[in-house]
Amino acid sequence: MTRDPLSHTLKVFDARTIYAGGFIGGGDWAIRFEPPRKIKFFVVGRGHCLLALDGTVARFRLEAGDIFILTRDVGFVVASDLALAPQPAAEIFRGAGKSIIPVGQGDDFLFLGGHIDTHHAGGRLMIESLPDFVHLPAAESGASRLGALIGELVEEAAGGAPGAEMACSSLAHLLLIQILRRHLSSGDQLRPGWLRAACDPKLAPALNLMHGDIARSWTLPELARAAGMSRTAFAVHFRNVTGRPPLNYLTEWRMLQAERALRQEGSSIARVAASVGYGSEAAFSTAFKRVMGVSPRRGGRLYLVEEAAHAS
């Protein structure tokens, strides 16, 4: 039985942090990035820049050590001066791979970036607790482990030593976990959702029960008793935190686990249905399609298509 709902949730979401490279800038420069269709993260290694998101008047000044996460499909411009005409990022980075390329004149600015891969359902559930963007200034991270991780990431990215690409992705994943811990601890500022639930200490005992014995027919009284709350108080708090009733959450958790099982070669729908508490394949298929939007058979094929896209 897991005692760490956040780790288990990220595992079920198949959250993988991918380091994508970056650029060194100097003088006058501006770059336009198209909507990413992924959760993007940026780290300023040195210097500073300005960032503008499409569809909003908000402007951000990012300093060395700042972290920015973008969770929605919006384009954006990163520049030394937002009045400059930006160059398309697709042209600048074409064929660059995961290297660091020069932009403009000089090297007083270092920008590193990447994205978070999840399967289609995991991505939707992962971002529901997060705002459209998260800006974590260096002043909030520099004196913590975040600051040390940023320093290591910058050193690995700039050094180009053997294994740097894997090291950068591992460091970026640690950064993600630290950022989520810090942001999710803000509690009431978060939208209801799975990530918020994973960091709620009142719900942890009930989540551990559901996560640890997924096939069991848990009841509201059992879960409330584990959380040390009355049924009514537990149900209200659970819905306020997650945006759904406890047993609906359990069904979604079962379907996410079932989707993972269906990816395994040789897995039958009947066997997977039984493993998540369904005695009837028909009832399981109905629940799976309601939660995941596709049939169990199609869900397994979609994963194979996504994996092929990641590998290409």
C-alpha cells in the first residue's frame, strides 16, 4: 500500500519530464513559440528576459533562477525587448536537437526548456488542479533545494558531458516534483483536482486505502472512518478538494490503472476488469468508456500510437 499519494498519482499519469534544450542569447532578440499542446517548463539559467502570453495583457520579467510552467495551449513570445519582431521558434531550432544554440549577439542570457509527457487521460487530470501558468521567482527558490537543482541543470546543460541529456531530464523531473510540492502546498489557491487531493493530508488515509486495494468495494463509511471524519464532512471535503465524490474518484482511479494494464502485451479485457474490481466485462467496458472516452480495446491502441509518436 502506498503512503505517498503524489508519487503514486504521477506514476499512474505516466508523467515523464523531457529536457528539450535551450538557447544562449545576447543583444536584441525575440522568439515566438507556437501553442505547445504539452505542459511546458522553462528555466532561466542566467541573465533576464521578458515573456508575453497570447490572449492576455500580462507581461513577465524572468530573472536568473526563475521557473515558469505553462499548462495551457497558448502561444508565447520570449524576448530581450517585446517591441521587437519575433522569429518563429520552429525556424530557429530546426535540426538543433537538444543542444543549446546561439540567438542574437552575445551570451549574457541562458534559457533552458522542456515539457512533461503524460498519456492523454493523465494529462487532462494532471493539469486540472493547476492554473494556466506558474511563475516561481528565484527569490522563492534560490535558498531552497530548487535553487540547487537549477544550478545542477544549468551546469549539465552547458557542460555537454557524456550522459548530459539523461541527467538533464532527471534533474528536470526532480524540479517538477519540487515545484508541485511548493505550489500544491498553497491549498485554497488551487483548483479542485487530483493533484490537489494527492497533497491533502486529511484525505491521505482514504486515498491510501483506495490506491492500495483497488479491487475492493470501498464504502463511504469505511473511507470516512479512515480519514477520521463523519460521512458528511468527509464527502463534502473530498468533493471540495477533488471536484468529484469519493466513489467517482475511485472509479476514475480504477480506469487509469486498467488503462495501464491494457497496454501490457497479452492482457485480456476480462482479466483487467477483474483486477480492478469488476466481475462483468460489460460493466467494466461501460465504465471505462464513460471515464476514458474510448472503449478498452481502443484505449490500448491509442497508447501504442502515442508511444510511437514519442519515439519518433
